[in-house]
Amino acid sequence: MSQQMYGPPPQTGAPVPPHALPPRNGLGTAALILGIIGVVMGVIPFMFWLGGILGIIALILGLSGRGKAKRGEATNKGTATAGAVLGPVAVVLSVVMGVVTFMAVDDAVKEINKSVSETGEKGAGAKDGGGGGGKEKAGDDGAADSGAAGGETYAAGDTVVYDDGVQVTVSRHTAYTPGEFAIGHTKGNKAYKVTVTVVNKGEEKFDTALLTVDARAGKDGKTAESIFDDKIGQGFNGTVVPGRTATAEFAFDTPAGAKTLEVEVSPGWSYHSSHWNLGL
């Protein structure tokens, strides 16, 4: 019997080396992008806070990306370094812009408060409209706390003069018969009509949009409802230019036994309201 000799198996080739992992450049790239956005946001008012946050994130990602590059896990060390540098820059810019923004807002608030305090509520003096030939009754119109501010009431026909040249007059009352479909009138009550005249002797337009006219009746000061019908109640509209006059009629519903009607006119939020006491 013959013996068969077996040798070692034939070699099929050299061992295959392990595949190299692809570079992990995401951290460095993200750091650069966030750093750029952070710098841009850092110089935008009211968005500076976002720039600071992005800058901090960019710094962290940039340092992490540099670490990966040193270990050979990434190939964009320069990109990561740029992101790590832009991060602190964005933080510094956001802090500077924050300080500038807060200072600007503070200055604006102070300027507004100063303007409001200087404007205050425009004071009023009064001229006698009842045969007094325009005689001054209460101080001059430069006294900010004169007129209605001191609790004074005026008579029918008196003219209240405000600091800016606006003049308001309430006429004597007359009886009024509301229309069939009038709003604000209660059966059994009496209705009275007054005419409110606004003269602008100032240098700027006067907007009547904020002018209000209200009334109270009787010794207990019960609110006298405004009457609206097809003839009355529209009030003022538009502006009164310097040197011009605007007139509107107002009617009020009063209890039958009321002996007085107090009409209150407020030209606007920056004016003192003035009161006319009319005997019924």
C-alpha cells in the first residue's frame, strides 16, 4: 500500500489589513458654523444673547474637534481651531452689545420720563364768558396747577384756556327733545343740550379724538347718560388746526328733579379735565 504525502495548504495571499475609519470632522465643522453665526448674532441688538449662547457652544465643540484631530480621529484641526476662536469672540461681542443695548434702552426710558414730566398735565386758566369781556378769572395759562387742577368749576359760557393755546367753552344748557329712537334717554327724565366749542390758538394741530364730554346731575352727582339720536351725539372728529374752531352739541339725560348739571370736558390724556356747573 502506497502512502500519500500531504503538504501544508497553499497560501492564498497576504493578510488583509483592517480598514481605516473615516475622519470624524463633524465637531470642527459645527464649531466653525456656530462661531460664525454667533459673531453675527452678537452684534444685533436684542439678539445678542443668542450670539453669546452660540459662542459658548462653538468654543466647546471647537476644543473637542481639536482633541479628535490630535488623536487622529479628525482631519480638520484648522476648522475646529477657527470655531474655538470665533466662540469667545461671539461671547465678547454679545456682552458688549448687551451693555450698549441696555444703556440705550435706559436712556430712552429716561428721555420719555423726562418728556412726560415736562409735559405733565397741561394746566388751565379761565376767562369769563358771561359779559366779562374775556376777563381772566384764574391765573395765567402758564400755571400748570390752576383751573380744574385746583378743584374749580366754571359757569356756563366760561372759557378754559390751556397752556398750549387750546380753549374750551361750554354753553348755557337748553331743553332738548330726544328723537323717537334715541339711545340714552329714559322716559320721565329730562334732557338738556349744551354746545362745546374748541378754539385752537396754539401753534400745533389739536386732535379731538381723545376729547371726552361727560356729565353728572343733581346733588348726589348721578351720572347723566349721553343721548344719541339722529340729530345729536356725534361729537367731535378730526383735528383743529391753529386759528380754527370746532363745535359739537351734546345732550344728557337727567332725573326730573335734578337742579344742577355738571359737565366735564377732558381734551385729552395730557390735559386737566375741566368742570362747568350749570343750574337747571
